[in-house]
Amino acid sequence: MKHLSLAALVVVLGAAGCAGGTTATRVETGPVASRAKDSPQPSDFVAWRSDFRRTAVASGIEPAVFDRAFAGVGVNPEVVRLDGRQAEFTKPIWEYLDSAASPTRIETGRAQAARLSATLDAIEARYGVDSQVVLAIWGMETNYGKNRGDIPVIESLATLAYDGRRRSFAEEQLIGALRILQSGDTTPERMVGSWAGAMGHTQFIPSSYLSYAVDFTDDGRRDVWAEDPTDALASAANYLARSGWVRGAPWGLEVHMPAGFDYTKADQKNRRPVSYWRDQGITLMDGRSLPDHGEAAIIAPAGARGPTFIVYRNFQVIKRYNNATSYAMGVGHLGDRIAGAGDFAAAWPRDERELSRTEKIELQRRLIAAGYDPGSTDGVIGPDTSTAIRGFQLAQGMTPDGYPSSILLERLR
């Protein structure tokens, strides 16, 4: 799952196809809605639904469409549970990438590349997006369609809207989901997805689907739910193309860092001409000169002890799909491995312990106490926290790589 309030839930996916109101006769396949057993409908949920029905109708949703979509819909307890869950522990970047580009996922991606070669070639020809990246998004999002979710999208979004914490977002997506149903692209029974309302092989939310999903099969429906992944893969490619994908260019490359490099410059917001990084003494791992694919940044996702990368425009394009650095690296690396590339050359600092969420909150609070503003104390290590860490590291004579290590926390303590 991606896209909800996990930083980049609002996915954007390619140019519109022909969807509106057709009556295609294709046999419908794919997941079918699996409601929570006897989802409760408390009185305040019923009151919310009545109010929302008026809003939906005023937005152009036909009353009959609304009533059919909401038939039997209640508060899904699994959605409530998952929405309220905050993980105490997260994987370090190397474990995340081990999973993202596991041997099984690489092997399956290569098998899918062979099986769908004609379709992928046609998608790449139309949208100019390298097919291995489209495959990697499919692999990352749903394990090549195996884990698309089976929670009714109307019920999951209604639960999130009723719950209140994400009301405006969820209600906006509910209107979008109803528009999809009204257009005839799918039915309430087939409109299924994750607990957060992301749908299909490549997990689009309704607003993204409406704006950018495509009918690549020319059957009159933009069908991202079908067993056939063609429309979903084409839509993902179209999204990347619309976001500025550069065909044939890498997302990033592992680089060799010179001794004494100033790691305050290793920040993905610090995009410079490749000539600048060459002048800093940075090369590819084999010593060759950095290739020029336009402005680039240097990132050290595990700090100065781990592998370092030069990242180009395509890295930022992948982050439009999901704004996490780990996700963009996972998609990029998995795509490279599907295409035949090897693993990273430098070793990850696997002896380094990932801080828990509680420890990250403590780190942020201690940074504030030390006079360095991390922006928030939410346990999320974003750009502001990394900048604050660098400031503290510089003052302490540490390598200013912005990495939230256990050693850093001990120094703050």
C-alpha cells in the first residue's frame, strides 16, 4: 500500500483513456469485495452517511449510484485498526532493499518481463518509460498482482471519513470512487483494494485513477482490477511519463566518494550539474567519470558508512509515486536487477541498529533541547530533522551525514 497519508498517497497516473459510461461485455475477473462480517452501522455513522449523501448528490453523483455503492456499507473494524496503528520499529534501508529486490522478486519480475514482453514493448513505445521500471512498481506495490487487497473501497474510505482523522481526504476520494462507478468502469463488488483505498495492480487512489488511468486494451474501461494487468501497467507508465520520466536514463548510480568529502552536500535537495560532482572527486565505483543525465544530487541513505549514490531526475519522478526515499530506491534497484544489473558494490552498515519510533521522537526532542530545530517530534526523520542532525554533528566534530544513528542518540543524551 502506498499513497494515503503515508507521505505520497496521492498518486498520479498517466493520461485519461476512454471510460465514460460504456457497457463492455467482457467477463469480469479479479478480486471481489470482501466486507468485514456484519460491519456495524452506529447511529452517528448513519448520520454522517446521510450528510455525505447530500454532498455527493450535489457534486453530480446520481442518487441510485450512491445508494447501490453504500448498500451494506458500515464501519470496517480492520480499517479502523490499521489506520490507528503506528509501527514502533521499521526496517533499516538495507533490509528494506533486501526485501524489495529479493531473489524471488527479481526472478518473478524477469519471468513477467518474458511473459508480457509484447505488452510491455507496446507500453514503452507509447509512453517512453523503461519497462523494467513499470515492472518494478508492479512488483513493489502488489507483488506482481498477488496482493491487490480485497477490502471494498467504498467501505474503507467511508470508514476513514467517518473516523474523522482523515475526513476531508477520504470524502474527496469517496466522491472520486463514486464517479468511477457512475462512469461504468467497474462495479462496487469489484472496486476493492487496500485498507486505505488504493486499488488494483499498481494501487491507485480514486482521484488519481480519474485523472490519469488509461484504457490501453481499448475495451472501453480503464480496468486496473482485472486479472490482466495491462491497463494498470500502462497507467503506471503514463503517470511516470507525465511526471517527466527520461527514457534510458538511470534513476541513480552507486558512486565512490573521495576522502574528506563534505557530507553536508549529500542532500537530495542539493541538485547540481554533474560537472560539479565530478569536480568534487566523485566517480563511479569502477573509477569512471560520472555520466551526465542532467542535474543530480548525492544521497547517503545509511550515512557515510554505507553506499552512496548519485540520483538523477528519474529518482524524483519515482518519488512522485511515493515520496519515500526507500521506496524510490527500491523501485529503481528492483528495475535494475530485473534488467540484469548486479547488487550494490559497497557494504551496508548492517551492525548499525535502526532506532525505534520512540527513540526517534526522543532524538528530535533532544535536538530541540540542544538548539537544533527538527521541525517536529513525530518520529519521522524527514529533511528538517536531517538538517538539524547535521548541525549537531558539525558542532560535535562528527561526520555531518544527517543519519539518525544510535551513536548520535547517545551523544545527544
